[in-house]
Amino acid sequence: MANPLLKSTSTILGIESSCDDTSASVIQNGEIRSNIISSQEIHRKYGGVVPELASRAHQSHIIPVIHEALETAKVSKKDLDAIAVTQGPGLMGSLIVGLNTAKGLAMSLGIPLIGVNHLRAHVSALQIENKIEYPMLCLLVSGGHTQLILQHNENDAEIIGSTIDDAVGEAFDKGSKILGLGYPGGPVIAKLAEKGNRDFHTFPDSQTKDLDFSFSGIKTSLLYWLRKELEINSEFLNEHREDICASYEKSLVNMLLKRVKKALKIHNVKSLGLVGGVSANRLLRIEMKEMGNRHNLQVYIPSFEYCTDNAAMIAKAGEILFRHGDCIGLEAKPYTRA
Ligand code: KG4
Ligand code: ZN
């Protein structure tokens, strides 16, 4: 229940540092006033995030990013009512940088500290731009997680399906590595897929129980199929890179939609949501909208800037928690798992 003594207006600084993006955002009375994101390019040459390098880069970026967020919002530190920060899940070294910076700020300003769950914040990204109709079935697709969430109201959610191995973002990233493309894999595969034939090849879906997902099989399937084709024609990859990307992307999107469709048969909802880094994928966005149209459901998808990791979603989730009087103490620790 909301605490009636709490202010209905608020200015909150959100900080995100769970993986390889350092970000800070100011939300004032429900409106995002700034959202500064500093992405770490260094991981590209390693084909994935190197945790030690990520925490070092956060350490250098975090203060300038916070200052820029405050300046852009035209807000000074003394205007802040609370600091919201990602507490987990994520990489330990990366989380520590954000949480300790937030603790220092909250302590020196004498204001509350709010610990935000990164996954919950991805769902909150939808609340920045929409007034959600609940219950909502939300598909959360990121580099570390793939979940089907039944959101009963703004503060109450139930996970009804989850990946049993890799996340779908990982399937994009690992697939990209196999194809010799860069990191992160999702955007580069999606770009090449635009010019390819989606029906060139169909990758098999893995059998899972209930509403669970599995994505480790599809990248192995890509690897073995590619090896076999390259033995027959050494130019196969060069000749069909775009077709392979298009087929791989379509198979991944179909695997996701199959579970959404199944969940809609079981759960009676008023709307559909799509969140997390992979929600930036255009094919997935189109297919989710079509699924919503077929079922006569409102579909919410964040603008591109709120899809991949950003602090605006942390500030928004923090604002909701603040309204409910949900704060953490200075002894709070980061957590790496959901
Ligand atoms: O939510 P996010 O920024 O970080 C995590 O919390 O994991 O998600 C990052 C993931 C990466 O796996 C990246 O390849 C994927 O989102 N991604 C995409 C696209 N843009 C980012 N996947 C498919 N298509 C895209 N356009
Ligand atoms: Zn994320």
C-alpha cells in the first residue's frame, strides 16, 4: 500500500551498471528528463563482455555520466528526493560500482536509496510511455534472460515461463560469433537479415515443458549445419550470409512467439508487452504487434532508447518503489542472479 505521508511529486536519479553500459537518468514527477548511456566499445574485440574490463570502465564513466544526466535535466543534487540503482541481477564487479556510487550519494545527500531489480526495470520501461492495461502478458528478452511474465498490476508479477539454458539474446550473440560477425550479435544479424531470404533454412525448435524456452540447441544446430555446408562449398557463408542471418532470426522469433501464443491460451490478459534488449528487433516487434491484433490486445513495446540497458527504466522502477516506500539500507549487497 502506498504510504500517504510520502510526497506525490519526486525527483529521482537512476543509475544502471549491471553489465557493460554505464547509464544515469533523472525522472521528475513521472517524466524522464535525461537518459545518458555510455556503452563500452572495448568488449567488441573479445566477442563478448569481459567482466573485469566492464567494472574498470564503469569506474571511469560513472561520475561523468551522472553529472551529464543532472546537467541535461537541469537538476542539482540538492533537488533529488532519492537515488535508485540496479541492485541485481548482473555482473558482480559492475553492480558494485553502481551500488557503491549510489550509496555514497544517498549518504552524503541524506536521502533514501532504492534498490531496483534490473529485470523488473525492463518491464517498467513500458510505464514510461504508456498507461498499462492489466493484467499484461510480458515477454522479457535480453542478453541474460528470457521470461514470460504475468504482470497483475504495476507492483505484482509472476514468472510463468523461463529459459532452461541460454537467453535469446545469447543465441543472437553466439550465432553472430559462429558467423564471424561482431558483438553484440543481435543488431548485426538483424541488419544483414533485412536483405536475406527468411525461408532459406529452418532451424529446429527444442522441446521444452509448459511455457519454458531453450536456445542452446539452435546455435549448435547453426554450427553443425554451417560446417557441413562449408565442406560441400567453401564459399557457402560468403554467398549466403544474409540468408543465414534471416533464417536464424526468423527461427528465433518463431520460438518466442510459439510460447507467447501458448500462454495466451492459458491466461486471460488485457494486453501484451515486449521488453529487454532483444525487443529492439524489428521482426519481433512486428510479429508481436500482429499477435496482439489477432487476439484483440493492446501491445506495448518501448521506444528504441528504452529497449537495451538504460537508467531511465531504473529511475521509473525506482519511482514506483519510492511511492510504495520501498527503500534499502546502506548495508544492502548486490546480487548476481535473479
Ligand atoms: O537488455 P540488454 O541491453 O542487456 C541485458 O540485460 O542483457 O540486452 C542485450 C541483448 C544482446 O544480446 C543483444 O544482442 C540484443 O540484446 N539485441 C538485439 C537487438 N539489439 C540488441 N537482438 C536482436 N535484434 C536487435 N536489434
Ligand atoms: Zn538488461
